[in-house]
Amino acid sequence: MLTLLLTVFWAQLFAIVFASDSTWCGKNYKSSLPPVPPGGNFLLPPQSQDPFLAFQCTPAIRPYLEEDVSTPASVLIDSPITYYEIANAKPVNMGCCSSWHDELDVTVSLDGKTLATAVVPLNATAYEIPFSLEGIEPKMTPYNLSCEAIYGSTGEPQTFSATTLLHVLPNPSSGSATKMDLRTGALLAKPATGTGGDYEPVFPIGFYTQFDGYLTANSSVNVSAIEELKDQGFTIIHPVPTFSNMTLFEQVADKMQEVGLYLMYDMRWTYMNSTSVTEQVNMLKDRPNLLLWYTGDEPDGTSDPLNATQIAYDLIYSLDGYHPVSLVLNCQDYYWADYTAGTDIVMQDVYMIGNNVTFSNQWGTVCTPDYGDCGCDNCVSIPAGDTAAVPPNSTLPPGTVPADSGIGTYFNIVDRVSSFTNRLEVMGWQRTKAVWTVPQAFGGAEYWLRPPTGEEWVVQSILGINYGALGVVPWSDPSPSDIKASASAFAQSLPKITPFLFNPQASLSRSNYVMGGVDVATWSTGTQTLVLATNTYYVDQSVSWHDVGLTGSGATVVFQSGSVEIASEFFTLGSVGSAAFVVLV
């Protein structure tokens, strides 16, 4: 244990000392240095006038376990028709009389043995084909699963193929396993207490949390703080290193397990040190409350080696294999594909509140796609003239809002989450990787002159979820009391919200709307619809139920932040107000 403590401590210290540089997201930010294009932009796929079929197959669950052999498994088939050359897109001859109702004859096989066949609609999304795991020997290395589709509506048959990895692992000898439901991107885990139970969806909500002085006090576990976090409705704690005392860290993790809180374990300072990663993973991988690993913390900002996250990812899976890997990216568009290759969960952290997003108050320079660091990479200001989007405590002079005012729009979060999900689709990773969001929960130093209010924190979180984020991990705790109160209220409401987010049918039905300053997303199960709405304006805004495809019949409020009013024809949100409604269909 002493050897491990010293290895981890010195690896963390070395990384901190040598992490500084004069670029961020590949851009010079000091006034003494010139603008230089950073490169690393994500390549948009070429567009075609002719259609492509982007045929893909993916196991519905990753990993399956030995104990799952007697229960049905399934493969997900995606067969979108696209006019972009995205991953595995191949030309398809649809002929003059083809339609979206055409079908594919699909065969799923393993090592030449047919596991399943099915007729799958053209342009299907997450179409499930059941198969049996009987006879597939559990092992720590994945199987290569092959899928073939034959399309023959135009005469001569056309064949399309795809491969994927099928993970069928032995049951963990001790500790836990975290599965990913690749139909929705949700994590599945047994209760964090380790006392048994079924795999259930987990919505990770909890802060990056200060270790010394908060989770610990006077070289002891801060029992009351951990118990309070559980009582406030949070599901995870993400302790922030360094951890100079790993014995005390394990005691903190034990207390988290006792109260039922999952652990998100952070190796930000050591993830490029294979010896340290090996020791940490082997020490913690059998914990019943370990939910997932975390490697790179803004590795794109610091321009870590482009293969660093992939190397760490491969090493972790060789040592564990039962828990997914996560990281956060800070840059809007800097070698995104390289860094995201080494993760299962990619997080974004747009911090634009109390911040000038176009002129750096730290470095005295403008911020452009080629230059500067404003603490919110390539973020844009609210539109010119958009007075309703100006916070009441803004230092902007009275009058018409100019272009490039520096007041960041909340829709920077929308753009970041949406661009991440779109890029996953281009790369063919939309099933195997998920997006989470990191709301700003701090301020009063560096670029950020003030922290968000509690209501502003909720706006950030709901915007992320509305565009596909399946985890909310704010930076950082301790946080202002109004943020903690709002975050707790939101966390406690999630049991009424997440059944819609984690329902495969509802997740496919999600629709997005923007009316004025209000962003709305809906998820429908057929009998009920979840409506998540948030007002990015600092004035009241009303939205007609009809405009979001509903009648408002039987609408109930399951969460509210700020002022919320509901009527038969519309609902109204006050200044940066938010709400979750469940509406009968």
C-alpha cells in the first residue's frame, strides 16, 4: 500500500508541474504571441446527390455477463438512408420505385455460425433482433459479431455488411459491473451498497467534489457531508484528485458505498502513466460502488498526445473490462475524434456565465477561432438586440445589445452537446458512446466574475439533457448554497423524469423546439409525454401546448425552478425558469 501511495502521489505531482503551456485548444493566448490556426478541425462528411445506406449493428447491452446466458439478448440494427458519407455508408440503388418501406434481409453470425435472421425495415433505428447467448463461452476478450443485409427491391440484390464487438464476460468474482444499454446510452448498475439487487438504469448526477477539506476533514472521513449528499438526491460523487492519502480515499469510498452513492474515479493527473493507472485500477476495480473510470480532464485544452486517451482506455479495459471509461473535452473543435476514440462517455464543459466570451479578461486579447482563451472555447455572444437574454446583473451599458457583446448565449451548450452527438453519428459511434454535460457551478475568479444562480444552473442542465446528455456532473463542490439547493431539487425529481429518458421507445421519439427564448424537448411513451422546458431569457415567456404537439390535457408539474404557471392552452416560465411536465396523450 505504501508503494502505491507514493507512486500515485508523485505521478500526480509530476503531471501538475508539467501541465502548463502557452496554448489552449491549440491556440496561442498570450498577447506576446501571434494568432496561429490551431488545426485539428473535425472533418465534415462529403455530401452526395445519390443515397447511401449506413448499415450498422450493435449488441443491445455491453457487456453481457455469464449470468445473462439464460435470458434473451439482442442486436440493434441501424439502416439509415443518408446523403452523407458517414461511417460504413455505401451506395444503395433504390431505383425509381423504391420507398422508405422497403426491407432488408439481415443475418447475424458469430464465427460463421448464424445466431439470428430477420426482415428489417429500411431506414430503421435501433431495430432489435433477438438471439441466444447459449453456447457462447464467457471470456474477457470480445467476440467479433458479423451482420449482413441483403436489399433486393430493385432487382439484383445488393449486400451490405457490418461488424461489431460482442462482450460476454464471466461474472465478476467480486465487486460490480456497469453495463451500457446501447439502445438509449443509459448506464445499468446494481445498487451501490453492494448488498444485491437487480441492474437498473442510473442517471449520474453529482458534483466534481473537493476531497481534502470537504469529503475529508482533519484527516478523517467527513461522514455528515457524504450523508447529506445522499439525502440531497445525488447518485454519484466524483472526488477530485490529488489523493495523497489513498487509505483515507478508500474510507471515503466505503462511506459512499454504505449510504448508496456511486464512485466516478478520476485519474486526470496520472492517466498517461501506465504504471500508476495499473495500480489504481487494480486497487479499485472490485469496489461494489465503482460506476466508471475518468481519465482525461480537458486533454484537448492542454494538447495531450492525440493517442493518450486511447492508450489509457485500452489499458483500463485490459485490467478491468467491467466499468466504462469517461473524459471531458473543453474545446469546441480540436482533434475531437482522436480524444473521443479513447472513451465510452464524452462530456462537455461550456462555462459561459459571468464571463466575457469574446475578450479575455485574463490575457487582454480577443478570442477568435485562431487566437485567445476566454474560458469558453469558440463560444458566441447573444444575438445583437436580444435584450431579453441579458442577465440583470450584467455590466453591459444600457441601450441596444451590440453584436459580440461578450455575453455568452446559453445556446452554446446546445451547440456543444448537439455537435458531439452529430460527430458520434458521423464516426459510427452513436450507439457505443454517450454524451454527458458539465454545468458551471462556480465563479468569482479567473474568467468568471460571478457564479450562476440556482435557476441558471438548472437552465444549463436541462439544455444538456434536451439534446441527449445522459449524465449531469457539475464543476464543482463545495458550490454556492442556491446552486446546491437547485441541484438537489432537480436530482430529487429525476425518478419521475428518467423513466422517459431511459425508455427505448421514448428516446427515439424525442422532439426539440425553440420558441423565443424557451427550449423544449419532449419524450413520448405512447400514453404519456415528458416535457422538459427551460427559459434562457430573463423575462417571462409563454409557450402554447399546441406548438409542442400537445393539448396540455392532464398536464402535471413534476419539477419546477423559478416561476412556473400552467394553463389549459399554454404554460409560462419566469426569468430563467424551468419545468418538467408529464402530459397525458
